[in-house]
Amino acid sequence: MAKVKDMTVDDLEHLIEHKFLEILGDPDSGLQLRKEFKTKLEQRLKKPSKRISHEEVLKKFA
């Protein structure tokens, strides 16, 4: 196993997440998605998403 000092931030985050799931288990394991949610998700994935910069969000809500 690699040493922490040799890991990237992404590697370390993945390791931590994996350990949490290993210890606590996946809270969503065994759950089913509702049909309405699946439909909304499929519709949303078909539409191109509009990305808004951080600056634009600050202007709008500040």
C-alpha cells in the first residue's frame, strides 16, 4: 500500500471514502429509486447543463 505522503489529494479522498463505507456501510444500499425520480433524472440528463461561474452566482445573490 502507498504511503500517504506519496498520494494525490484524489487518492487520499478515495481512500477515506472507501474506509468510511467499509466501516459504516452504504446507507443507500438496497434502496430503490422512485419512478418519478428516474424520469426527472433522465429528462435532466438529456438537456445540456448551463454552467454558471462563481462570480455570476455572487452577483445574483449578493
